[in-house]
Amino acid sequence: MVVLKNVLVATDFSEASDAALTYGRDLARSYGATLHVLHITESVLVRFSIEAPIAYLPDLQTQIDDAARRRIDALVTDEDKTKLNAKSVVITSVGTAEAIVQYAKDHRIDLIVMGTHGRRAFAHVLMGSVAERVVRLAPCPVLTVRHPQREFVAPDALVATAKN
């Protein structure tokens, strides 16, 4: 028997991540699990420490983190919070995949759901793949979702009604 108590959706606010959130919501709802929605912001101290005056970097990091919090709070609905006990989280890190995996370990996540961009071989070699690293390092199963995805998640009744 599959038991899911904690489902993590890692988002970068892309269309693929939006599709992953649809899957994560449905799985959390189906299993009565808590939904965790996580975004990782890149540490500007590491990225820009040579190029920018150090005094400006903490303010820049705060602005980036605040913007990410507003975006993630917009994704997590009131229904998510009440019915799925949803938690929206923003973490600043130097390694996105590693931060996702650490969050999964720290919060006893049973399933990670995340979007993947499906880059071709050359782009993948140059840029790497966060999803691939998470799959290799995660302490639990990982479901990757591409956009457009294969439609096997039926829309919620409210969503279907709203479109009519």
C-alpha cells in the first residue's frame, strides 16, 4: 500500500512547475497528505559578491526573497491551506537541487513532484538538470512533469465549471 503523508512540489514558477503543482495537489488530496510548495532562490552573495558592492547584496537578497514569497503565496490557495494543510516555503541556497533534497529529508517528504524543461542534450550538458540531480539524490520517489504534460489528471469540478 502506498502511503503519502507529505507531498513536496518544487517550483521555479515555470509552466512545467504549474503542471507539477496540479499533480501535487491532486496526489495530496487523494492521499490526505500535507502539500509543501517550495521555491529556492539563488544566493546573491555567492553569485554577485565580486561584481557588486557587498553593502547592497543583503537588500537585493531580501527583495528577491520577498518577490518569491509573493509569487509562491499567490500559487497556494486558501483551499490548499485548509484542505491540504499547505505550506509555502522559500529558501535561499547556493544549490537548488541540494536544497530541495535537504528539505525533503528534514520534513520527511514521501514524494517530490517537480517540473522539468526537457532540454536537449547539448543544453543539458551546459546547464545541467535540477530535476535529474534531485532524482539521483532524493530520499524518496520523484515524479517529474513536463509541460505540456500527458493529460491524466482530470480538472477539478470547480475549474471545469469556471471554464464553461
